[in-house]
Amino acid sequence: MGEVFRARDDRLERDVAVKIIRPASSADQDRIRRFEQEARAAAALSHPNILAIYDIGIYDGTPYIVSELLEGQTLRQCLFEGPLPVRQAADYALQVAQGLIARMRSTLFIGT
């Protein structure tokens, strides 16, 4: 739905990720609404397996989300290197499940 860039928050002295809606999509009000819903849903949670959201806004007509910067490989990149050991695959699956459970629990309580 968007593009993600590494940026520096000079006020808080930390690197962050900035996600923007592609310029071609920024006029689509439904996309902007979903983009903002995504940010609000994630910001409502505090869980180690869910990305922390620091800010949302619109700059020069472009909606953005500022979030925690995660370093390392994506699961896709790991899988391109070959099969994962069973224990590692199970650990990744557990982390994903824990994040999804936290999200589902928050949905029950905050109605998103």
C-alpha cells in the first residue's frame, strides 16, 4: 500500500521508518482512510511482536506513518536462503501468533 524509508528523528535522536502512500494513490480517499486505520490499529497496541507507531500525519499532501525501525531480514529473505530449521520456523510462527492474538484481543476491547 505504500513505500517505507529509513529516516532520522533528530529531536528524539533515533532512526525511524517512514511509510508513505505512493503519490499516485494519495488522491484515493479510501486508500487514505485504510492507511490511517492501519496506523491507529497498530498504535493502539503495545506488544513486542507489533510495530510501534510514533506519529501519523500529512506533509505536502502526502499521508505518512512514522514507526519503529526494524533492522534485519524479512521472512521472505530468510526463506530464499533455504529451508528454516524446524525450531526456528516454530519460533517465528509463535511470534506471529502472539502478535495476532494481541491484535485480536485489542479488537475485542477497542472495537477496531
